[in-house]
Amino acid sequence: MVWRDWTQNPGAKLLSFVVAVGVWLSVTNRIEFEKTLEFPVEYVNGAPGLTSIDPLPETVQVRVRGKGKFLRYTLRSGICRVDLSGYQIGRNLILFSGEDMVFPDDVDVSRVEVLEPRRAAVDFDETVIRDIAISPTVVGNPDPRYIQVGKTFLSPAKARVKGPRRLVDEIGLLATAEIDIGQKRSTVRKRVGLRSPDSRTVEVTPMTVEVGITIEPLVNEQISGVALATSSGVEMPGLATFRPAQVTVQIEGARSIVEVAAKEMSSLLVVSDAWELGTWQLRFREFRDRDIVFGVERLSSNEGAASGRAATRAASPDSATTGPELLRFEPTELEVVARLPLPRDVNVLSISPDRVLVDVKEVVEELVRAPDGQAP
């Protein structure tokens, strides 16, 4: 057969082909076919304010029998519509059947059977809405010469959570995705997502937040002329005098905070509930949390009256630093705590001198009268 045999009488050949296809379609449309297809589920008439604890089935697998070779394509818009009217809080059993299937009107279906799932046990609970605080998940540390200042800024600070009461009540905080500040040398500003709840029946809005983490250089500074004073809440048996009256303190922290602290710090408050009359020596022992701890030493009893004169010499300006060596002190089990009015992010590195004398003298009041016998 040569090519020209195909090109002879093209109209007749095309007509024959169309007739053949039409006959084939007519025959196949009268034959029933069976298909197993997956359809989405639509839940209707649910009670207001009810939510399922676990996600409801989203699709069903259905065996459909109907006429037409292209049955699969004509059923594409089918849906399983389940009526939830009458369901209440607690355990419920949902049944799926062929009667729940809805197909286009022009589809000729003779049999519909739901294969999977045929039933589902579902817990329903009251729907609640809560505003729950967001917790930043910060990992890593800035460059060793830098430090984070203050708390992590979040906007918004809370997210709205909607879902079954039982699940929402279990959520204490909403965590963000990890925010890595490892080796950072500057402030971090970025938008991060929230970690999704464990259940798909819980909705969180919004799912992203703006995060700000301030990072500044770490600096230390010496502050001289810090006056020693007793805490206003301490009852003293007499008048306390410190020698020297001022100390030098070295602090460390974020640059902006240290600058403010250096301007505002003027006194070191010494607190003790064991003061007695006499001369004492405070010897620096340790930094404990945010307190400066001194061990207390008592003036040796065998010093006698001469110790008092030595103490007077030690109190003179010329012997402020060598005065303690002129006296002998005995250790005690007492401690004295000194506190600086510093922000929490500032640490105390050292205090100088590390020994301070305290003279507690009795206060004597005298009435001085004028020469004519009248009180002034």
C-alpha cells in the first residue's frame, strides 16, 4: 500500500472514523464500570461552639458503580456530606455511608459504597479562645566581648489560641522557633514563626512575631569615691564611723547600663544586725550573688586603752591605708553584707581597699546652757 492510497477520498475516510468513534462511545456508555475513588468530606450542621479533640477524617474511599467509560472524570466534583446535628460534648460515633455521597445530577450511578473509613469515634469539646503569652526560644551566646541587654522584645507578646477546651487549657506558653544569637555583635531584629501546636484542631493567630534582642559591648569601669554607709533599716547602738569613708568599686556590664550606673552610684550600704560598741574590721570575703560579703573581726581585747589611741591615729588622713596594721583583730563567725544600688545586669568585679575599720561609739547628748542660765 502506498501513501497515495491514504490520501484518496479523504472525506469518506474521515467520516468513517467519526462514525466508528461514535459507535464505540455509544457502546461503552451503556456498559457499567466500577471505580474506587477518594472524595473529600464536608461536615455540616455541627453544634455551635463544639470542636473535635482529634481531627475528623478529611477524605473517604468510595467504590462507585455506574455507566460510562469516563466515570472517573464525571465524578470528580463528588463530595461526602456528613450531618453532625445531634452530636454533643463527649464521645461520639460518626458513620459514613453511600447515602452521604453527593454527585452531579448528570452522573448515572447505580451503586455507592464507602470503604474507608466506615466509622470514626470522635471526642467533641467546648470551643474556647485564649490569649496566651509567647516565649522566645533564644539559643547561643553573643561574642564574648558583647552581652544581651534586657529581655527579648516580642510583638505581639501574646497570640490568640482557639480550639477544644481540654487542649487549650494544656498550653501554658507558645514557643517561637529558635533565634540564634551565637557570636552576634549587634542588635538582632527579625520575624520568626511560632511552633505549631501538637493538635491540628487548635488554631493560633498570628503564627509569626517580631523579635528584638539588644546586644551591646561588654565594658568595665572603676568608680571611686563610693561612700560607706549603714543601711537605714539597721538599728545601731551608737554612731558608726567607717575608715576609710570611701572605697573604689569596679563594675562590669553592658555599655549603656554601666554608663548610667557610674553616674548614679554614690554609696555602699552596709547591713548587719550584730553591731556592738567598739572597733571592728571588715575584711572582704566574697561576692555572693549580688552581695558583697565581709568577714567581721573584733579588736583584740589585750589592746586595752592603748588600742583606742592607736585607733585614733589610724583614723587620721595620713594613716587611712596603714591604720588597720596598727591594730590587732580577732576573727569572728559574723558576716556583714554590703549592697550597691546597681541594675541587675551589672556585676561587681572588685572593691578596694579590701579591709575597712568601723568605729561604733556611744552617742552622748549634752544640754549646753547660756551664761545667764537660760537655754540657748
